[in-house]
Amino acid sequence: MQIDIITIFPEYFESPLKIGLLGKALGKGLLKINLYNLRDFTKDKHKVVDDEPFGGGEGMVFKPEPLYKAISYIKSLDPSAWVVYLSPQGEVLNQKMAGRLSQKEHLVLICGRYEGIDERIRANFVDEEISIGDYVVFGGEVASLVLIETVVRLIPGVVGKKDSVEKESFSTGLLKYPCYTRPRDFMGYKVPEVLLSGNHAEIEKYRRKKSLEITLRRKPYLLKNAELREEDRKMLVELLKAQRFYIFLVHYPVLNKKGERIASAIANFDLHDLSRLARTYGLKGVYIIQPLEDQRELAEELIEYWLNKKGAQYNPLRKEAIKLVKLFESLDSAISEVKRIEGALPILLGTDASPKREYISCEEARKLLWEKPVALVLGTAWGLCDEVLDRCDYFLEPIWGRLDNYNHLSVRSAASILVDRIFGIYSIYKKG
Ligand code: 21W
């Protein structure tokens, strides 16, 4: 592979290109890197590469002519060269892109500085624009080095054992298991027994489990593209059972239109839709909080129909969902039931769209799930009363509308959206 770097700081690359496996790859001729100083493509005495932005404003911009000359020169030697511009506006680099770029014979990397390059160069003479992440650095040089390291190590022969590139993080789509070396006991911190056992099958199993666990907890989104075997899926299901999530639907105390405290009526379709949602996403219960006895009885009768009467034979799938519904006369009795089942009090995750609360994101909510049972507290009517809200430990980021502030979802819709935002990422079951 050949990589040409266009930069105003060629000396930036001196030591990185000498060191380690990158240095060796260059030494072995597996790779050739040319440094082009952009100033060498200027015509003026002072070798000026930048100019002020049209329209005014901060900073300077790379002039088009030197860049055009540099790119044209390289292209005249090899028309197939693939031109990459490293910039914060680019697509964020990942292992998949690295794999694709490693197939190219010839890459040209343009390192920007200042506020960037003239748009006409970017739009017309660049094949691909790449960023190394959503944070700001001084210029494209460090980004080029990141890209070079990730691409070059995929070239056959650059990394010693073929295995160590294939088995490691990201190539199967999973994060790596933790490693240990001597001593067996470091300040009382011990190496897991299984790694000392010499039982290679057991060790493999342990490491695979740890890989799955750490990926599931830290970067669940990687699982979507990971190569998973049937045992892996089983293992993931076991690990996911550590997440114990309940939906609490509060009918009292809630607010009416005038902001008064009321009890609301149970709606048949809430029981059906929330329970089917819960069953689909592997939630542990839908707890309806309703102090009005006649309302509870009405709901009990409905549940009874689907669990034990005609409904049970007619639609056993519905039975499986409705089973998750339980009725409680108060928030406290619902909390106690979770405590009884799980052996720990649930974290109460409130939902409220008033500006006085501080919200956590669904991503943050996901972290809580590994620690303790969590109950999503949903209100009916015009929403939850302060006396319930004040008992919540956290508040989930509300669902906002898109184009204006109209925001009137049914509690069933809201529950579905929130549950998918939290758990959708763990959907490792695909049909077929
Ligand atoms: C950083 C250039 C910020 C321009 C709006 C208008 C290459 C990079 C870079 C740099 C700005 C990459 C502003 C991740 C990076 C790079 C230098 C914009 C402020 N805002 N990947 N003006 N992050 N960065 N300046 O910074 O060249 S790849």
C-alpha cells in the first residue's frame, strides 16, 4: 500500500513513522509513505497556503490552488489514488471503514489546519471526508496518524500472528476479555482461578463470556454487527436477566386538567398494550397503582378473563403478556412487591415534562439497570403529582415533539417509545 500525506507540518510525522510495527512495516516494504509539504505547491516567495475567509469571521482557510496542485500532481502519477480529507465534518472512523480503506492500493491524506480547506476543493477533488471522533483537535495530522495505524495493521504481514488481529476487539465485533499476567496474587488481588486451571476449553468459554459481558455493558451497540453464535445468544440472554425493569402505571395521585389531585380510571387498552410491550421487551411487570377498589375489581375481572377464562384458550399469547399485570392500591405496595421479588428496592425513574426536573438520558438509565431493579413511573390523566415525583430517584429525558411544542402522547405510546429507547439496543433476537 502507498499512503501520501499532504501537510504543512511534515516533521510532525517523523517519529511515529519510525516506531513499532508501523516502522517495521515501512522497513519491510509492506507500506510506502510519502510526505508532501503543501508549501512546496505554492508559487509566491512566502509560500502562503492560507487566506482570510470570504464573508469575514475567525481564522484562516487553506487556499484552493496549492491543494489542487498537490492533489493533481499525485493523481498524475496514479489516477486511482483515493483522496481522503481528515476533518471534523467527516464520517466518524470505525473498524469497518478501516477494513474498506485497507483494500485500497493508494491513499492520499489531506491534513487541514486553521478553519479547514476551501469548500471547492472538498466538494470536487476529495473522495471521502473522515473524522476521528466528535471532539476537537488542532489539525488533521493526528487524525491521519490514527487512520494510518488502524488501516495499516490490517495489511497482511504487518501484525505478527494473523490470529491476533482477527481475534481481538472489534474484528469479531466484541470487546476483548480482561487479561492477567504474573504474579497470581498482586497485593491480595487474585487472578481468576479458571485461567490457572490449564483447561483450555473452560478458559475459552470464560473469555467468551467476559467478552460478551463487557460488550453488553459498555458498548451494546457493537452487538448489532457482531458475529454471534447460538451459545453467545444464550449467554447474552442470561446476562440480560440481570436487568430487572418494571412499569408502574399510576392512577392515583395524578392531576386533572385544572391541576387538582384526582384518581383516574383504568383503561382496558393500557393493560393490553403495556403488558404486550413488557412481554416483548422482557420486562418483569406492569404494576397498576389504583386505590379505588371497584376500579381494581373491574381490572381483575378483565385479567381473569385472559388468564383463566375463554380468553386464555382463544389467545394464549395474550395470556402470556397479561400475566405480567398486577394491581396495587398504592405506590408503596407496588414498591414492596418489587422488593419482595428482587430482594432490593427499585430505583424509581420518573417521567415528567416540567422544566424544574433534571433529566437523565436513556443511556444513563441503562447503566442503572445493571445495579438495581428499576421502575418506570408513568402517570395517567394530566400527569403525576409532586408527591409522587418527589419520591422519584431520577427523571427520564422527556419525549419532545419535533416541529413545535405539541406534545400529547398516550401513556401507551410514551411507554413504548421510552422502553425502546432504553432496551431497543439489546434486541439480539432476530427472526430467522
Ligand atoms: C477543528 C478545524 C475545529 C476546524 C465553526 C466554525 C481532522 C479533526 C480534524 C479543526 C475546526 C478530526 C469553528 C475529529 C477534529 C481537524 C481541526 C472548527 C471552530 N466552528 N476528527 N469554526 N476532530 N481539526 N473551528 O478536530 O482538522 S479529523
